[in-house]
Amino acid sequence: MVVSKVERKVTKIGNSLGITLPTEVLNYLQADQGDELTFKLENNGSVSIKKCKI
């Protein structure tokens, strides 16, 4: 179920590619600067993001 949908473009950051995370996503994850996030690659082509538990 999709509650909210946000989109971002992949941009060049130095010699790398990256995306920024919108404030609403960071608030939903309860993540702040310096927190670690885990990315899980799903078989259906999607990626889930979770805040690492300390």
C-alpha cells in the first residue's frame, strides 16, 4: 500500500551519483544527520530503506 509518493532525480555528486532524501521521508524513518540506513534490494526491482537500530 502506498501512503505517499515522492520522486527524486539521480544527480552527480563529485565523481559519484546520488539522490537526496526529502524531509518527509527522513521524518517518517525518524532519521537524522549521521544516522545509518539499510537498503534492501527486492526481487521485484524495488528497494526498501530502513533506519539501522542501535
